[in-house]
Amino acid sequence: MRVKTCAAAAAVLCAFALPATAGVDNDAALKMMKADGCTKCHAVDKAKKGPAYQKVAAKYKGKADAEAKLIEFVTKSPKVKLDDGSEEDHKAVSTKDAAQVKNLVQWVLAQ
Ligand code: HEC
């Protein structure tokens, strides 16, 4: 299905979208992050208030517990430090659907 969708889209978009999406539902992850306001603080390739997802993926690369750690992070609202030195509770994902959370985390790790 992914391949078919891709063939219909502009080639340049496909080249951009494919490497990060193996086995992960890209659209679902992006939709979820938009709905939850994650994109206010995170982008894939540049730091905003929070780190770029590429940086997060690099940090966890090769770590066996990466997925479990990040699932905990995005569901438990730990305290995080912002650039201006202030602290706040990190936003948790609004879904309680474990499969969706897992997909989101796998998407982050694939950046
Ligand atoms: C108010 C800004 C803000 C929002 C909104 C936000 N984040 Fe973050 N996020 C941060 C900051 C700051 C960090 C860095 C925390 C640290 O390194 O201690 C971070 C870190 C992370 C990390 C990396 C954790 C790690 O262990 O390195 C992930 C993954 C993440 N955020 C996902 C999300 C998701 C998913 C959402 C939406 C549900 C979200 N963030 C919403 C600011 C934000």
C-alpha cells in the first residue's frame, strides 16, 4: 500500500519520505504530534524549544532499551529543562492506545 501511495505522489516527496518510514506509519505519527502540539517544540531536523527528532534518534541509536525509554518519556510527563533554564512537565501524548504510542516512538527513532 505504501508503495502504491508513493507512486502516486511526487517523486521528490517520496525520496524524502521513504527512508524514515520503513515499517512505521508515518502519517499516523505526524498526525498525532500535530494534534498533541508536539510540533510546537519539536521538528525533525532542527531544534526548537525541544531537540530535533534526528538528534533524539541519534542519541538512542543502537540502544536496546530506546523504545521502552521513549515510550515512558512520552507517556509519563517527566520534568524537562527548557533553553531559558525554566523547568516544566513534558507534554504527554493524549492517546492511551499502546500501539499508537509505539508507532510514534518508532517514528522518532527512525529519523
Ligand atoms: C513545551 C515544549 C515541548 C512540547 C510541547 C513537547 N516537547 Fe518533547 N521535549 C521538550 C524538551 C525541552 C525536551 C528535552 C528534554 C531533555 O533533554 O531533558 C524534549 C524531549 C523529547 C524527547 C526526547 C526524550 C529523550 O529521552 O531524549 C521526545 C521523544 C519528545 N520530546 C517527544 C515529544 C512528543 C511526542 C511531544 C508531544 C506529545 C512533545 N515532545 C512535546 C519540549 C517539548
